[in-house]
Amino acid sequence: MSNEEKKIHEADAQLLTRFLDSIWAEKGLSDNTLSSYRRDLEALAVWLYRKRINFVSLSPSDLQSYLADRFSAGIGARSTARFLSCVRGFYKFLVRERVLESNPATFIENPKLGRPLPKSLTQHDVELLLQAPKGEEAVTVRDRAMLELLYASGLRVSELTGLQMAEVNLRQGVVRVFGKGSKERLVPMGAVAQQALEEYIRIARPVLLGDKLTNVLFPSTRAQQMTRQTFWHRIKYWAKVAGISKPLSPHTLRHAFATHLLNHGADIRSVQMLLGHSDISTTQIYTHIAKERLKQLHGEHHPRG
């Protein structure tokens, strides 16, 4: 899309900036969430500019028309629900600031969502993936430690790449994590991940840093904080080395962590705390995966399965 096609009203740009500044100050949302809100609202602002209307003059029927255009473009229900949550919050802010008297998104219903199960690797798949980074190259040792820690702790990829040296306690075997909304939690790392981490910090990290200084636990080859996208490429690379052809996602090992804990008898409240979920309903989806796996095992191995 050209710059000409991306035009928005000056007043809309100012309202958008005010809103983002406000929710950042009030809720401490992550950069990823703020970027998502910005993208959604800018896309709406571009559409409004073409229709010769703006945020303030948007009506419920205009919003319905925009949602219809999104649907025609193949944008799914989950993205639309997230968009509506963002727009409701934006217009609630405009009402509170007395820019508007009513919220045009109030009575717009969310699309019905399915409940897709996250893709998870079997324990055998995980073993293959964790054993793939063989060798003593600094990058290989780093990746081995990152994969072991990710599976042992169930961290989000953004939490892993953002870890600082001071947030790892090797003596106690725990990691201090700041998750969504800057919520803090302590997560155990396990003996194998701890050993891989100790080896990495002692041998590989100094090589990756060279003469540069940083507090980032897992620096990139440029001695900077690694991006989520870079680590995602590393996961795909090692999965290919391991011969794993299943579809993966950046949170593949996080899903495996939760599913395998439940398969081995962990209670759901403990898994919720380890994952850093504020709502247990988010964690409960993993119980469905565990049950499906048990059904599969029963069917494969029981004489009358």
C-alpha cells in the first residue's frame, strides 16, 4: 500500500496517539499489544479517510460496513473480536474525554469464536528437538540452552528473549519472569535446563558478546536482544535438523510444557501459575489436549480400545 493509500485525518492521528499514551500509562500494556492496537485503529482510520468520515463521525452502521469489508478480505473471527475489543476501548476513552457522547461500538456483537486447540508436540518430538543442537559453537550452545529453558519453564518466546542476567538464579534454579501487564512470577527451570544454562553462560555467552556489554541473557550474534522472529527461525531450523515435519508455532514448546505437565498429573492451578495466565479458562484448553491424548493412547494400546 502506497503512502497515498495510507492517508488518515490529522485529527484521527492525534486521537489515536492520545488513546495509546493513556492506556500505556494506565495499564502498562506490552509493546506488542500497543502495536496491535495501533495497527487496528490505523487500518480503521485509513478506511474512514477514504469514506470521507473520521473517528468522531463514525456511526454503528459505518462500523458494521467496515467489519463486512474485513470479512470479505478473509480476516478471521478471532482477529475481528480482538479488533472490536480495541475499538470499544478507544471509543470508551473518547467518551470519557468528552470528545463524544456515546460509544458507536457498544452494541456491535462479537463474532462467534471456536476454541482451537494449540498444536503440541509429543514427548518424543520434544526429545528430538532438544537433542538437535549438537556441537560447541557459541550459537549452538545458546540455542540448546534456550530450547531447554523454554520447555522446562513454559515461558512465552517474548519472555525468553527479554530475560536479563539478574532474572536468573542458578543457585535456586528459578527464573524471575515479567509477563503480560508486567506481572511477575517465579518459574523453576529444572536440572537439565539449569545445566545447559550454566554451560552457556560460562562458555558461549562471552563469545557472543565479544567486547560489548549487555544485561540480556541470550544476545543475538550482534550482541543485542534477540527478536521473537529470530528465535522463531531458530526453532524452525532445529526442528528441520531433528526431522520434525509437524506444523510449529512460536509457542510450540510452551504448549508442550503445559500439556505434558497435565499428562503426568499436575493440577491445573499449578500449571496456570507457571504459565502466568490471569484467567484459568485460558489454561483449561490444555486439559482438552491432555484428554485427547489419553483417548488416543487408550485406543492404540488397550486390547479393547
